[in-house]
Amino acid sequence: MKWKIFLSISFLMLFVFINQNFAVKGEAMGSSINNIVVKDTFGKDVNLSSYKGKVLLIVNVASKCGYTPQYEGLENLYKKFNSKGFEILAFPCNDFGGQEPGTNEEIRNFCSTNYSVTFPLFDKIKVLGDKRSELYSVLINNESTEKGDVKWNFEKFLIDKEGNIVARFRSKVKPESDELVQAIEKELSK
């Protein structure tokens, strides 16, 4: 009888331990970007936890896309909300129609010259396939927004002050749309 009780308690403890570990790992990978390290356009590591306390808009961008003029709207958003704790993190991507063929230096020059971009640009990344960046693996597989692959350039993910993904906006949603501006204002007010 004692062995049955011992085995039952042991299995119960093992079950609780496994479930707790999976739940913690699921939370870390499912909704937060805080432990992810990316590279800026100069090759320097940037831990996204350094943005904790700020509201973020993460966007995959391209220089030769029909949505490229959204850089102007993104810069306007950045100027409007940056002093209130808002950052835009732009990740150049060549996954869609080869629309971002440039080097990091060429991309920086293009953004500066054509759109006077002052928000941070990062190293060119993959958002699709087996070589998808860790950041985009988390962004497209979180518990808070629609799951699934990024469909095109200039898809936007809104991140709260704690590093959690709270909203996803497809490419057609313009940066200065009421929908996106209201979502940013809501997160900034928290």
C-alpha cells in the first residue's frame, strides 16, 4: 500500500513539474520578445530587453516595394510618439519578391535620403522559412494575435512596455491609420 501511495505522489509531482516547465517556456516564447538578441545595421548585438518600458512597433521593411512609401508614415509616428516612450524597430527583409536587395549601408542611405528616417534600422533578416529569425518565430507564433507567416513587407507588430506582443497589423494598414494610432495610444497610456 505504501508503494502505491509513493508512486502516485511521485507521478503527480512529476506531472506538476512538467506542466509548470512547459507553461513557463510557453509564456517566454509565446508572448515576449525580451530575451531575444538581434543585430543592428552595424553588426552590433542589441538585446530587445533594453527596450523594456517602451511601446514598440516592429516592422519588416523593403526599399523597392509598393508599400515603401509607408516609411514616411512610420517616421511621422516616430516623431509624434517617441518622446512618450515609443520606438519603431525596422527589420529589412528580402523575402518578398527580392524587394530589399541592398546592403545594410545602402538601406541606411536609402532610408535617410528618401524618407529622413531617424528610427532604428536593424540587420537584414529572414521572416520566412527554415532560416526565419528567432524574433519573427516568436512574433508569428504568439498567443495574443493571429498566428501564421508574414504575408508581405511592412507588416507591423505592436509590443507593450513589458515586451509582450499585443497586436498585429497587415501591410495594408497604413502607419497613420486610426486603427494603429489608437492601439499605440492605448499601450502608451498603460
